[in-house]
Amino acid sequence: MAGAEHKITSSGETVTVECSGGGDIDVETDDVDLTVTGDCEDIEIDGNTNKVTGGAADKIDIEGDGNTATSGSVEEVSVDGDRNTIEVEETRDIDVQGDDNTITYQSGDPSIETEGNNSVSAS
């Protein structure tokens, strides 16, 4: 469904979500293995040790620890937590707060703001 909001609230699930025509994905738990297809508006991770793979988004927002996200083009990457690893193909804005976070992008010339001991680099 175009522009739909998908909420994931059960811990330990393996889920595939298709964003067609936008839409939001909210992961509100821990230990989820999420595969995304299509272009989302917002992918929000509020939990720990979640894994997100695929898709593209206007924004990825991670609040938690030990999460991993690998995605296509993401205009804005926002991380607030520790030990998160994010890899995107292209981005324009990166905002990281916390410690031991690693953000890697393949292309783009993003505006980068970091607070804490983090690594942000082009691959």
C-alpha cells in the first residue's frame, strides 16, 4: 500500500517490507532482521541489535545500540546510540551522537555532525 506505515514490535522476527510510493518503517523492538525493498520515506529503528538491509530512504533514524544498516541512497542518516554500523551508497546529511558508531558512504558530499567518538568516512 502506497505511503503505508509498517510497525514491527515483536522481538527476534525476520521481516521483509516493501515500500512502494514512500511509506515509513518503525522497528520498536530488539533483534529484528529486516529486509527492505523499494523507496521509503523514513526508516526508524528504536531498539538494539537490529539488522536492516536494502532499500532506499529519505531518512534512516537509529536510536539504540548495536544496530546494523546497509542501504542504497539515503538523504539523511541520524544515529543516537553506541556501536551502530551504517553503510549507505549515497547521502547528503549525517548526524551521529554516541560512541563507537561507524558510518560509511560511497558517494555524495554530506554535511557531517558528530558528537562522541565515532567514525564517518567515504568508502
